[in-house]
Amino acid sequence: MTRQLPDLPVTAALPRLLEALDRGNSAVLVAPPGAGKTTLAPLAMLDAGWRGEGRILLLEPRRLAARAAARRMAALLGEEPGETVGYAMRMESRVSANTRILVVTEGVLSRMILDDAGMDGIAAVIFDEFHERSLDGDFGLALALDVQAALRPDLRLLVMSATIDGARVGTLLGEAPVVTSEGRSYPVDIRYRDRAADMRIEDATAAACRDMLAEETGSVLAFLPGQAEIERTAERLAGRLPADVDIAPLYGGLDGRAQDAAIRPAPEGRRKLVLATSIAETSITIDGVRVVIDSGLSRLPKYEPATGLTRLETVRASRASADQRAGRAGRTQPGVALRLWRAEQTAALPAFTPPEILEADLSGLLLDCAAFGVTDPAMLSFLDKPPAPALAEARALLVELGALDGDGRLTDAGEAMRRLALPVRLAHMVAEAGDRRAASELAVLLTERGLGGTAVDLDRRLAGFRRDKGPRAQAARKMAERLNRSAAQERPSGASSAMTSAGALLLLAYPDRVAKARGEYGRFVLANGRGAMLDPAEPLAREGFLVVADLQGRAQNARIASAAAITEEEIRQHLSGRLETATETSFDAERRALRARETVRLGAIRLAERQLPAPTGAEADRGLIAALREQGFALLDWGKGAAILRRRLAWLRSGLGAPWPDMSDEALTEALDDWLLPFLSGEASLARIDAQAISNGLMSLVPHELQRKINDLAPTHFSAPSGSSVPIRYDEDQPVLAIRVQELFGLDRHPSIAGGTIPLTLELLSPAHRPIQTTRDLPGFWRGSWADVRADMRGRYPKHVWPEDPLQAAATNRAKPRAR
């Protein structure tokens, strides 16, 4: 068989590969794009003695690549797919009893191993394009290694890739030999064209396509991040291309026929412009392409454990991806690669695309591990271990869905969900729905992009899917029927009453994604606390409640990509066990009082509320303390006495330190439970707190032996020679006495406090209580500045006494001294 194979770059490496697999049970093949490894390596292994009658499984990361590889190998053998070479994937298969090479998508392997841990009839498993590091690929290899070690030492494992650390993979495979093919490719002229920051990627790509088609010969392959950008680029190019150019989109949501048409060579005399996602990076060759245009962007799934959402994030492509894309231009002839960024930006690109296992929802992996008898996935041999936080989130979800018990073991419900081969939330929906047929259709709709149209409203898409007569829709409906029958066999009756609307069904899958309108059309808040939006023109934007199946974009401006309407009655009926009724106490800052209400909530969503009488007693006291702690002491009516006491104590603390209590806002807030709470009286309003209670609370912070010293050290008033009792201010670093100057006549020592150790700052006032002078040396003032002050004041206040010698005058608080 090997002698009949075409001479491709990898051909020279095949003898070394076969020798490695004859001597051992594992190997790594590293070969560049276009070397022929995908088709020639499996065919070369057909005649290996160790194969016997066993099948060779070839794993591909995508359906398009699996179909293309099977068809290419079958053509080399002069056969049709389904004979010696076949393929099997979701919604499509070509397999017979004669099939010896079976090409499958990566997710198929784990299900095969879980259904038959001995892998009876399988001689070898080939992991192609392993550098893509999909979750299914990593998990499949971990399971296969476990099977090989425990049950099937004769099972051959071959990992193939173009851009991967072969030595690291070889170590994972038990120091397996690494076979390298140098490959053979044509030179590629790499050019750069910077895209302006405000220029949309579809505009830049469309302009580059027009230019390259005008300047270069051959077909063009342009890489864009997703379906939406492909469609917008095609719109911009419609009617603006040379007459001999056909546009061919290529993305995962297309049916198989459209994908196959995109990779077929252009008809004689015509050229092709293929607008593709990263689906065209590896595994396939599009004949005739000699020009590649790279937007430099990829769209990758990012799982958010906190919300349970996997969103698609547009990111910079890795250097490895950029190299793979550029290599497409040199597969069959010299080519050109135009990159839509500056040359110096290439060095800043990440080296590789992050392994999906580090970014993904791991609930499906954990469920399959439990079915395999492994409660801790870390026990398996992964190239990168699954992150512990993501595993913890996955375990919590599976326990909540009833798929795992408290010890992490698979339950009957979990086994039924696993056999449906759906994401765990959708598997739970199908297993538990009363109307399993509708649930199965909806599950297929959500896992097969593009079915039923592109409307946000899933009820509309479900109706469109049911009407669609196309081959892809017919195959999808057959798959839904198989899901329906499988679910019925596993669990004869659903746990929930019949539900036929998309919204009611989705409650079983995404109860945490119920969304309530925020009052502004298109604005919603989800039960998990996240905000989301819809275009106000979208019909669903006017609904009161939705169940969201898919969100796109970042948290601050996440856009609802698919959802269905739901009523509050349906939420209450189907999620009654999740609703929480609670009494909530809040503080009304305007009224300075507490209010109480009973609320019914689904997570962060408030479904209903009713007012209750204001709390009293200890509950009211705790509520007011919480309000003060959150909003500060400006809410309190301190009253004159409590405010002065606080300032006096603060001054004593600043001068004498501990144990005088700290009167700062921070300290008093921290100690609210100690000084204020015991003096509250169970009222719900701050206005009902007696200022005396505040003073008593502050005094409680002062050690008992110091309380009697407060008035001696920091008196509230000064007894003036005039007989007046004048208040002392403690709102400055130094205590201040503001007093009319006539009330100090005859006083030849400076007023002081704290046993005469702290002089007061005197703010001397005119008869009209306006400041005249500030001093901390009253005798010096009498003997110095008084003459100037007297001269000025006599003219202004002639009715008052202004003696030349104030030390000999009688103090007075009147305009003139009383007659003797």
C-alpha cells in the first residue's frame, strides 16, 4: 500500500514513523502544513503488522477537515468514502463493515472510550492538528493514554501537528519518539498593511481583497474572525470584483455542501475569493489559492465561571496561527500573504493560542470523567492540567443538576445526561423536559449555528427550523429525533410538566440566565447579576422577562445573541424551588428612617415586593447602626452638647493620647456596636434618637476613672472676670476662647485650662462681636497692642468703656459699668 502513495513531503518520514510504531506503542509526527501527514500517515499504517484487522481512528478538530481528509484518502485508493476509508460525525456518516480508517471529530473518541473502555476493534488512534489544543483533543488523549496503560498496551497512539513542542508531547506519551518531516513549501512574500484604529475590519479586508485581486493572479483566501464579519465583507464586495471572481464563504455554521464547495478548486478560467474563519487554518488545502489576506483576528470562547457563561471574544491571532495562515499561500506555488497590521506588531502577538482546557467550561469533561470512574481529572495525563477553580465551578453545577452526588460520583440522572452527548445544561433540559421532542429540537438548534436563521428570538428560530426543507435542517431534525428517543429510553418520563415554548424549556438549562427588563427598552439584568442589552428595535426588547441562551461581548456591554421570552407566571411555576422570599430592611436617607419590605427574588432579580411595617426593637437598632456605618455620621442629629463633647474628647486624645478614646469617624464607625447601639431605644428613625443618648454613648468610651477629669482638663466654659460664662471652642488644634475684650479688664494672667498647663487662644472681640485681635499672651496685649486697639475702638463704639489702663478697670459685659 505504501508504494502506491503519492510522493509528498512527508513521504520520506513515513518509514521512520512506521518503524517507531513497530517498536513501541506511541509516536509524535511533526510536519509543516501541506506536508501530507493527514492523508498519508493513516494510509501508510494500513499494512502495519500490529494493525491486524483493527481500525485506525483519525481525529480531526473540525467536521470540514474530517470530511475532506476522508474523501482525499478514499480518492487515493480509488474508492468512495464509506469503503476502506469512512467518516463519522454529528448528523453525517459514511461507514461500512469494510471501513479500516475511520475519520471522526475529536469529541467522538471520548464517547467511544466511555462506551467501551477496552476500545475493542481499534488498533490505533491518530490525533491530527494537535497544536489546536481543543478540550476534546486533550481529553481524548488523556483517556486514550489511560486505556493504553491499563487495558490496551497494544493500542497505538500517534500525535501529529505542524506547530507544537514535539518533545513535550513525546514526554507525555511515555518518552515516545518524535519523527520530524522537513516538508516542502513554496516561498511566500509576506507584506504588511496597517489598519487605521477607526477602520472596521470588514472595510479593511474588502479593500485588501479588491487590491490583491487586481494585482495578483490566482485565488484569494481571506481570514476573518467570524461569520458576521464574513457576511459584512461579502456585502461590501458585491458587484465590485472582477467578472471572473466568485465569493465563497467558509465558516462552521455552513452546511457540509457549502463548506465543500468553498474548498473545491475554482472552475477553469475562474478565480475564487474564500472568506473564512480560522476553520481554514489547518487540515485542508484550497487548491488554486496563492494569496492570503490575514485580518490578524480570531474569535475564541472564554468561559466565565462566576456567571456560567461562555462568550466568544475577538482577540489577536497568535504567531503560530499567523504562520499557518500565511503558509496557505505557498501550498502549491509561490504566493503572497498580506497582513493587516504593522510588521513590528508581529513580535507582540502571543506565541500560541491558549489551550482550550485553560479557558473552557469543564462541566462536560467532569461528567465524562465521572462516567469513566475518575472523580479527580488531575489523575489523568493532561498536557496542561485543568484549572482547579473551573473544576470546582463545574462540580457545583453538576451537583446542582443532580448529575453528580456529593462525593463526585455519577448518578443515574448524570448517566442519562452523558449519553445525550450534549453540553450538560442542554442535556439536563432534554432529560427533564415534559416535551422532550421540542427540547431536543431546541438543543440541536443551540448547538448547530445557523439553523433556523439568525434571529435573536429562539421561538422564531425554532419555527423557522421546523419549516426548513434544506438537507442540513433535515439532518438536524433526525438528530433531534434520535436525542428524543435516547432521552426516553434513559428516563421514561420527564420530571417537569409539558413545556413547548423556547423560554419555558430554557428555564431547565439556564435558570441563572433569566433576565428582567430594567425599565429602558433593551436593558436587562440577569439572575446571575450580569447586565445585558438588546437593540431597542428588537421585538424581544419590549418583553418583561427573557431567558438568555447566549451573550456576546464583555460584561459592561454584553449583547444578547439568542434568547426567548418568558412570563413571570412561568418563572414562578417552573422555578418555584429557586425563588427566595425574604424580608429586607433598607434605610431611606431622605426620611432618615428605616423601612421594611418583603421581596421575592430569583438570584439578583426582584420579582415582587410589598411594604411591611417599619422594624422595631433590636432589629431597628441594628438597622440604624448599619445605615450609619454605610452612610456616615452626617445622618445623625448630634445636638449641641454631643457635638461639643466629641470635640473636647478629641482634643484630649490629641494632647494626652490613650486611654482617651479616638473620636475620628473611622474609630467611631468601627466601635458603633460598643458606644451607640446600647443607648438606642428600638425606634426606626434617626430623628427619634435623643441627643443625650449620643452624649451618653460617647461618655461610655471614656474609662470610668477619667470621666470625672473631663471638666477639669477640658472645661466647656471659661468664667470671665465680668461674671460671664463663655464657651470654649475645641474645634481647633488649640482650644479657643472668643470673648469681648471688656470682659477681661483687670485680668493680668492669661486664661488657661488643664490645670493651667494649656493657654487658651484668645479671640478678642469688639462690642459687636467682631474679631479685634488673636493672642496667647493677654498681659503682653494689655501692655502692647491695647493702645492702638483703644484708639481705633473709641471712635467706633463711643458708648463703651475704653480705659487707658485696662488692668485697673473693672471687667464688664455691659456698655457702661453699673453705677456704684
